[in-house]
Amino acid sequence: MSVASLKFDSEDLLEKGDGLRFDIPVLGPHATGFVVRFQGKPYAYVNRCAHVPIELDWEHGKFFNMTQEWLICATHGAMYSPQSGRCIAGPCQGKSLSPIPVSEQGGVVTVHLDQF
């Protein structure tokens, strides 16, 4: 049985705040994803660095760097654009995070795993 979508309250996703993590069973028993808010919009990605397949967050839900302008891999310091997932600095340059479709309507953020 696959999960079609996941729903989160919009108020739980703060601008440049902690990301909300979720499981992605279709990618394996330990695969996770996350959704963050940047410049008012939600963005969701598979929680896996494009350089080495490890989770990005340095602490559960901590995806932004110190200036809160980039998503950062805690292990190697690779930095990614929150809007596109494209690596802009570090050992993964030219690669990207794997995006997951996400939408927001009526106070609900929906991660569309069925479209992933």
C-alpha cells in the first residue's frame, strides 16, 4: 500500500525554520523526505545529499545554513538552493536534490508522493 500524499498544517512550516520530515517507503525502509518554507512557499525534497547518499539535516529538521539562505548538508557542507534544490557550492556542484511535488491551499501543505 503506497501513500498518495501527506498533509501538514501550514502554521507548522515556518519561514526558514525547521523542516518537517517524513518517511518515503517507496525508496526503502529508511528513506526520508522533508519540506521547508522559503520566501513564503513550501519546497519538498528527498532527504539525500547529491554528493553522497546521506541525510542532509545536521540535527532533526535543521536544513538551513547559519544565514538561512541555503539548504546545507551537515556532512560535507554542500549548499543547495531552497527553491530549486540545485547545488550552488561544495562537492556536489552541478547536481541537485530530488524534488517532490508540494502544494499549499487552505492552511494545508500537501506533499504529493503519488506524483513523485
